[in-house]
Amino acid sequence: MEALALRCAPVLSPAKMTDDVALAASGDVSAFERVYQAHLPRVHSLVRRMTGGRDADEVTQDVFVRVWQKLGSFRGDAAFSTWLHRLAVNVVIERFRAETTRRRRLREGDDIFNSIAAPVRSRALSMDFETALATLPEGAREVFVLHDVEGYKHHEIASLLEISAGTSKAQLHRARMMLRRQLGHGRSGYDD
Amino acid sequence: MTTDAFTDRLSEYLDDELSAEERREVSNHLAVCESCRGTLEELRQVVSRAAALTDSAPMRDLWSGVVARIAPSRQWRERVSPFRRAISSRLSFTLPQLAAAGLTLMVLSGGLVWMARSGNPNADFQAVSAEPDPDLTTIPANFADRHFDEAIADLQRALDAERTKLDPETVRVLEQNLAAIDVAIEQSRRALQADPSNVYLNTHLAAERQRKLVLLRRVTALAMTGS
């Protein structure tokens, strides 16, 4: 999780950010706006990648409303960016859980993964990585983003998504193999 | 182990998550299988590109939607609670203040829109250039913001249900204020139809809509908590 904090690049200095977080926790909306502005790109990018772009703006707003509501419980024993990041991931996952089909996809292993309708793919030999990411099946995309983009470990992903570590590893490999093909490399048995 | 079986282990090999024995088996296979070596290198590139992704902000403003949901929830309650303790269950505003605010709002809104449209040289603010700024991308106002209209309709319904808990005189002044805001919104909308990219007018319209939302939320909250 330390890597997560390092990847966050707030516009404000750490001391100023700490001050603003404290002010925001006491109800200062202006300070909260500065916190929001500093972390918006990071949070929105995380949400956009995990959701494949679907409702990313709305979910990002949900994240910051939740941050405002929960700021009082932030005790400063972890980096604020780490705390915020975990909260954002939880908001996205809760959103997914509202969709009943998702549980089946994640719990029933590769057989069910293979039965999911393949996403629309570009026929271009090489495509933008973000675009390719958005075309992954939901379960594979979530695991890939959490592991390869955000730096979570398989046991953490398993806990967050309520799946086994083995399923997390299988999904990660599936996502990588699909991306490899999407990006113009060889043919994969995972996406046919 | 087949080549496919080795391929399935390549991500774990890459992430160093195999046991020592498994890792040795895969290494031995890689030494003799060019196809798997190629796949491993491609997977390494995928991982590398994922780690190098950069973050970007959304294309549209999201803060106004956030603040509309958070500001009344905490700040207003804190500001209002001492006031509420001092009054009876029959709620009442300070009428001269509300009336003055309504009048001021009406004059200011109309005047500012007029100044923005006419480009009055005596105006004490920087007029927005009529020439499009090539470096500035302006998103035209959304005249039919479904979320805003739904929020207003919900609040209006809630207020109607609780209206009897408010002092009649308070209701009268409240409606005057809402009418003044509606006039300002309508003026801004009309002006924007002629000049959709005018930054000031877009900002003014957003501010008036926000003002209406906040006023309705505050009064509805007061009426509901006053029971």
C-alpha cells in the first residue's frame, strides 16, 4: 500500500494537505474542495479504469461525498491518499455488487468467465492501452486494475472482491493475455 | 506439463509467485520454448504499460455535483442548530432580512445579466470578450439538466408536504425569493440562447440554480426537523 501513496501526486504540499484534511473534517467546504482538486485525477482515473468508463463521473462524485461523510473517521494513522484510495475502491465495488450478475461472474470461476459475451474489440493491430483496458470483461478488468495498475496483492483483491486468491490470479492472467492480443501481439486462447 | 499449462503459469512466473520447484520447471521450459519466451516478454510489456499509466481529470466539472450533496448536510445544520434552539416548533424567518435578500437578489441578478448582455462600459467587472478564446474550451450550458430538475421536484414535493409547519408569512417570503431566483434563471437562459458560450452567463446560471437548490434544501430541512 505504500506504493499507492507514492503514486498519488497531490498538488498541495504534504503539510498543507494535512491541514486541509483536518479543516475539511471540521466542516470546512473550501478546504474540502482543495482536497478534492488535489485528488480528483487520481480518483477519477481509478474509477474510470475499474468501471470501464461506465458512470465514472457519477461514481467519482459518490466517492467524494463518501469521503466527506467519513472524514471524521480518518485518524491519520495511514497516509490520507491511501485511506482515500481504499475508500474509492470500496465505493466502486459496492456499486458493482448492486448488479446481481456480477456475483455469479466472480464466484463461479473460469467456466462462467468464459461464458461472458466477449466485448467489442477494435480490429486495429495496436490500440490505446486505456481503450483496450475498457474492453476487458468486468471481472478480469477489476482484478487487473487493482493488481497491475494499483499495486494490490492477490490476497487483498480476494478480500475486497470476495473471491479466492486463485480466482484473482486466474483473472489477472486472463486479463493480461487478452490485453496482449488487444495491443497487437499474438493470439490468445483466452478471448475466443 | 503441456505448453498451454506452462503458458498459464507465466503470469505467476512473472510476478514471482511460484514455488521454487515450479519456478525451476517453468525456467527449464522457457529455455527450450521460443513461443513461451515471446509470450512472457509480451506479458512483461503489458505489466510495464499498466504501471506507467498516468492519471487524468474528468472532462467536465464534478465539484458542483459534490458540493450540492454535501454542503447542506453539515454546514447548514451546524449553522442552523443554535437558531432552531431559540425558536418554537412554529418556524419563522427574519422577514426584513429575507425580504431584503429577495429584493437584492432580484436587482443584482437582473442587473448583472443586463450588464453582461449589453457590455456596459461602466460596469465594474471585466467584461467577457465576445471573441472566442482559442485556448478556452467552453461547455455550453445544459438547459435541461435532468438531475437538477429531479432534485428540485423532489424538494418541492417534500416542502409541499411539510409546508403547514412553516409560518404562513415565512412561506410567502420564501415563495417571493424562489420567484426571484426563477426570474434570474430564466433571464440567464434567454441570454444564453443568444450567446451559449458566454462564460459569465454560464457561471451565473449555474450559481442561480445552485442557489435555488440550496434554499429549497434548507427550508425543507427546517420544516422537516421542526415537527
